[in-house]
Amino acid sequence: MALSKSRKQALVAQYHELLANSKGVVLAGFTGLTVKEQEELRRKVRELGGEFHVVKNTLAKLAFQQAGMPVPEDALLGTTILGCVSDDMLALAKTIVEAAKQSECISVKAGVFDGVLYGPKQVEQLAALPPLPVMRAQLLGLLQAPASRLASALAGSVRQLATVVKAYSEAGAAA
């Protein structure tokens, strides 16, 4: 059944609003995905504070253009799922990539994060990154490591000096 012009305009407006309010977007293809699998993926994306929609490619292309985002031309072929999130872009990528690994019916097509277009391999690499709190902790550990090594070296030098002074004083007392 063909969509009316007003329905198409409403869908483009809905897609545009999704894209405008999102920091990250992942496009994926799906063929043979059951309704239950779609609902499970939709639930996971919703838990991240995002949205998940099956989109019409031509209307999604118009919405990308209206939102001023790069248009992933080759990703808008075949059946397309659009996952959007306003906060944790990496969690969205990780969720959709994990779903693609679990089901042969889903394939990552592209991603747009902070206005930059990424291909499927790049989205998979982003999904492999640790979560932001873990990355912050690792960075903090790297920054603190030289200071703790310096403190331990200084403490070792002071201990050695104290040992020498103590031995010298004991030798002077014995003589």
C-alpha cells in the first residue's frame, strides 16, 4: 500500500526530529528478522535512552539532508533499521553490533556520530571500545602511574639513607 504525501511528510518530520536530537545514529539492515527479535532489539535500545525504527530509505535520506547530517547513500539500500541515541553513542553501537553477531539477519550498514559518517567496520571498532567510565579510569591510571613511581623511588632512597645513617650511628656507638 502506497503512503499518502501527508504521511510521507509526517515520517520525514519524525525522522528529522530523531536525527536532530541524536548524537549517534546506527543504520543496520535486516532480512528475515522476526518480530520477537525486533522487539528485543528495540527494548535494548530503549534501555539506553534511544529509539529504534524501521525506516523507508528515501524518506530517511530526506531527513538526513534536512538535519544537515552526512547521508550514508550506500547504507540506505534494502531494509533499514535506524537506531538513535542522545547520550551514549558507544553503547548504541555496541548493542546493535552485538545483535548483528547473534543474528545473521542483522548487518551493520553505517553510523553517524557527532556529524561524522562511519562505515560498518568503523562502527564495529567503536563498539569494541570500553565504556566511557572504564576509559576515564584507564586514563587516570596512566596519569597517576609516573607520580606513584616517583613517590616510591623517593621513599626507597629515603629508606636507604635512613639505613646508612642508622648503621653509621650504631658503628659509632660500638667503637
